[in-house]
Amino acid sequence: MELIVLVISFFLLLAFKVPIFVVIGISSLLYIWLSDIPSALLGQRMMTQLGSFSLLAVPFYILLAELLNSGSASRRLINLVNSIVGFIKGGLGIANVGISMLFAGISGTAVADTSGLGKTLIPAMKREGYPGPYSAALTASSSVVGPIIPPSVNLIIAGVTAGISIQQLFLAGIIPGIMMGLAMMIAAYLIAIKRNFPRSNSFRIKNVGNALKESYWELLLIAFVLYGIMGGLFTPTEAGAMGVLGALFLGLVIRRDVSLKQLYDSGIEAVIFTGTVLILVGFAATYAWILANEGIPQLLSESILGITVVPILALLLVMLVLFIVGAVMETIASIVIVLPPLLVLGDAIGVDPITMTILVVMNLTLGLLTPPIGVGLFIVTSISKEKMGSIIKETLPFFIANVVILLLIVLFPQLTLWIPEMLG
């Protein structure tokens, strides 16, 4: 009875477009009341989940992205990538993907990527003659590499939820993230050839050199954060803190392009975003505990194993289910709720926990591009003022490209494990 109320209240509130953290919180509280479990459990589970030191990294990476978007860092990195690939037909579209990959090395979130870079890239692509819906769709699509290429807020939350080393997850995300970016670049190039999109510029070593000189400090900051994490100099949390200090020094002292008002606004945005993320994580942890208490992880594992015991087929079935979950639920909440039971299944079919975690995060991140929840779609719609339907149509080639990479990871899980094993 209690489980039925939990499920019905969840989908009913979701249907009325109630914010997802309220949906999860109310449905969990109804279950607790009906089960005669002390209401204090809700707070206890939230505090247990949020008490992890690793979650301190979340506000640091969010603030780091906000600070870089406030100054000229994004523009300088865009100029650098465009100077390298702009001579190719559809070069600015390819650069759009490239800058998202580069920006992912410090931002950690798809939302910061989409909103920060979209304000510059979408108008720039329109000025060069790219259709508005295509410009918006490519910007939204390219942002999905942000939560995969380290550092990543989604991987931090997944690591805390699964009890897996966040550093190992960061290392595991490198190859899949690069593959996603390259796949979208190829898709953008093929579309540019078919639709005769323009070249942005001619390739000149001098222009590349000037762009490198202009973005030297930004590249140094990216290298500092990534090397600090992968070289073992810092924990992911410490790397986020050092990155913020570096961004402050860059914006206030070296570039002097971040005003005190912009600094204040960045802090406010980071606080709001962090609060939203952590509330979601806390409530979702309670919801996940309820599912575990009802034996749902074991039931899910037994159900899938009842259909097939072949690991690849079981994973493909899981990926199909996750596409549906990602389309109707917010990414972070989905990770906290579905990851624990899927790790149980992964253990049963012999899939490494790191591989399973990367697959879950990759799959659910694609939910940023799928209606009705697709946050990335709503952001670029707001920026571009284009129709949602037109943007969704233009995202299909890039969505398919990412699905192909997801299937390659399913077929060749060693792609996620090679770097972590190599670096011990």
C-alpha cells in the first residue's frame, strides 16, 4: 500500500509539473507517514547523504564556471578553437563542440556550459548564416560532454551515491567524453557539407599563435585543475577550491575583466544552483533508501536477469529504461535514485561499478536533450527565441551520435577502465 502511494503520488505530482525536488520530497514523506516510520528519518537520510566531504566540490565547480562566464575567458577560448578549426566548412559549429569540451575541463556542469557559452555562440552562429534552430540545437547538444569530461558535478554526486572513488570516475570519463565530442564534431561536419554552411576564416599559424597568446592564462588554469586531479596533487574538492582561487586571480588581477558586481552576481548564481542541486540530492537519497527498503534493487535485478543473463543484452535493456527515466526526471535526482539498484544488477552480471556508473551518467545526461524535462532545450530556447519543436528536430543527429558512443561503451567497457587502470 505504502509503495503504491509513493509511486502514484510521484507521477501525479510530476504530471502537474511540480518541481522535481518537491515531487520527491512529498512522495517520500507520504510513504514515511503511512509506514509509521519516524518523520525524522527524512532529515536523517538527507544529512547522511549531504555530509560527504566530496560534495563540497559542487559549489566550487559551479562558482568556477560562473566566474569564467563573467569575464572574457569564454570568448578567448572560443577564439582559440575557432582559429584552429574555423577554416573547415561549418567550422564555427565544430568549434562549438570543441569549446564545450575545453570548457568542460573546468566547469563540471552542462547548464553552465549551455547558458554561458550559448549567449555568445548562438548569436555568433546566426551572424555567420547558420539557421537559428540548428545553432541552438548544437549548443545544447555539445554541452552534454560537460558532465562526462572531468571535472564533473554529476560524477561527483554519482561517486558519493555509489561509494566509488571520484578521482577514478573522473579518469574513467576522459575517453567517453572525448569520443562524444569527436562524434558530434563529425556529425556537425557532415551536416555542414550537406547544407553548405560557411567557413569562419582561413587557417593561419599567426592567428592560432595570437589566440594561444590571448588565452594562455585560461589554458593554464584548465591544465592546473586537471593535472591537480589526475596527478593526485589535490582531491577533486581541493582542485575545485584551487580552481576558484585561480579564476579569481585571473579575473580580478590579470585580466581585470570581472567587476565586483559580476563577482557578487556569480556568487549569488552559484549559491542558488548549489542549493537546488543539494536539495535534490538530499531528497533523492531518501527516495533511494525507500526503494532499497522495499527490495526494489533486488526485484529489478531479478526481473532483468529473468529476461536475459547475457551481460551486453542486460545492459542494452538497462540503457533503454534509462532513456525513459532521463526523459521524465531531472538528471541529478535520477542518478541518486537509479544508480544503487543498477550497481546491484551490474554486480550480478559482472559489470565493473565504474563502468556501470559512467554508463548511467552518460545515459541520463542525454535527458538534457529530450522533452519534456530537457533542461538544455529550455535554456537554448530562451536564448535563441526559436521554437522548441524546430530545435528538437535539429538535435536528432547529435543525439544519435551520442547514443552510438554510449553503445560502444556498452560493447567495449574497457574504454572506461583503461586510464584508471593505467594510472593505478
